[in-house]
Amino acid sequence: MRVTIKDIAKKLNISTAAVSKALNNLSGVSEDLRERVKEAAKEMGYTPNLIAKNLVQKRTNKIALFILSRKIEDMRFSFLDNEIFRYLINESHKIDYNILVFSVEDTDEKKSYIDLCLSENVAGAIILGLKLDDPQINELRENKNFPVVVFDTSIGGNVNSVKTDNESGVLEVTSFLREMNHKKIGVITGHFKAQVSIERLYIFTNSLIGNNIEVYEGDFSKESGYKGAMELYSKGVSAIFAFSDLMALGAIEYFNEKNIDIPDKVSIIGFDNIPIGEIIKPGLSTVAHNKSEIAKQMLKLITDSSFGKNVKIKPELIKRDSVKKL
């Protein structure tokens, strides 16, 4: 006989409403009770009736995922997207949701993100790689049909955001570089259609007032990291902070070609913690996103039917061999 939420409620001596909220990750129950309910459901062999669930909630168990990375300047996002996508798949399966993926090509025929979601009757949408000049931003802000979550960009209105806490991450970098006695520091930014570039540069320059800072505007590509390293090193910097690991890899390529030793002659630190950074020699110091928590918070905002909320996730500074004390 199929186990129902009534059976779980009876076993725990709680209401069926409380069981439903716990199983669907909705607000209104404590984390302790949520875990007890899920444990009981697992022990009793409960499996959700998705058809009934969707009828009650008047929505499907599908979440739209838009991956908007395009062209070379967005390669930074392709690395991040792949990692976050993997965590989203894992976490969505735990709560019986399916991810429906749209690439940038799906939106190139004058069909909006909102229209695509409505046509698929999704429970919500997650957007990776949104630029500040995206023509659909106003439509997203005004949407009241279903929750929308954007990664690493806050655009206001009804749109939720889940962001890595750039202030925390950049301040850890500046503190680390001070500790390593670097006084003249180069920074390679990303393009300024990405909100993270604006935020990180503002925090970095304001936290190092009094230091000699040289800025090169990159575009998140490996090529711009290569060019940035060439220009910044010619200006005598002892350390370079690249706003993406991909640009840091470009810088490393330049220094290797010119036989400029890292970290003896110049130190390098990146941002993103892509897998290759741990493998290369020397290992790349970097700021790591908490990708698992990012995925969980994105899904929570959708399953809670949230609108206009902003969540920041603290990153971690990973210290490897690419930074040396002077």
C-alpha cells in the first residue's frame, strides 16, 4: 500500500499541513521538524505523488534554467555555469524537481524568457550569465507569474538574486596581499556589462587606498588576461588580481612564455576556483564560490515562491603557490 502524507503525520503526531510544508521545503516549519519529517518519509518508503502535488500547487515540477553565456567574453560564465548546473541537478532531484535547460539560442527568435517559461508552465526560472544591458530586464522585474532567480546580479523589482558575497571575497584578497607585503598591485577586471566587475573593482580600490593600483579592463577571456599581464607587468606590479580564473590562466601563460617566474617575480590570484587552477603549476590562489549553497538557495527561493529577495553566499579564499610574500 502506498505511503501517504497522512501516514507520516500520524506517525509523528503532527498535522498533514506540516508534513506537506516540510516535504516541499516551504516556510512555516522548523528545520528540526523538516528533518524529522524527511527522515520518517524515507524510512516509511514515501514517494510523492507529483501529479497531485502539481494540481494542488497549480504548477509543474519543472524549473527553467537559462544559460546566457555567449561568445568569447563570456567564457568565464561557461566554467561557472557548468559547475552550478551540476549542483542544481543534484539538489533538484532531492526535492523532486526537474531542470529544463534553455541556451541563449532559444531566446534569439524574439521569444522572451517569460514567454518560454509560460509555454512550459514551469514553477520558476533560474538565469545564469545575465548582462546589465539585457533588453528583457524590465520584463523580468515586472514578472509576477512565477519566481525568477538570477545568479551574481541584482536587478531589483520582483526578481530574486543569489550572489557570491563580493565584498567578503575581495576583502579577503586585499588582506592576503597586504599580509604578503605587496604594495604595487595590478587588477584585471571583467567587462562592465557584468555587475560583478563593477562591485569587485569598487571594493578592491576602496580597500587599498594608499596603495599603488594599476587597472586593466579585461572581458573574462583568457586572451584579455594575457594582454592584461603584459601591460601590468610593464608597469612594475608585484601582484595581479584577476576577476576570473580564466583571465588568471591567460596571465600565467604570458609569464611562462616570457620566462617570468611565478611567484618569485610576480604573484597571481584569481576568482572562481575552476578545477584546472588546482592542477597547474604553481597552483592558482583564488576565491571559491560555495556552489552547493548557491544551488540550494536558488531552488529554495523558487519552492518558497519568493519574489524580490536577495541572498549573499560567503566565498572562501583558497591559498595556493601562486602568491609569495615579499
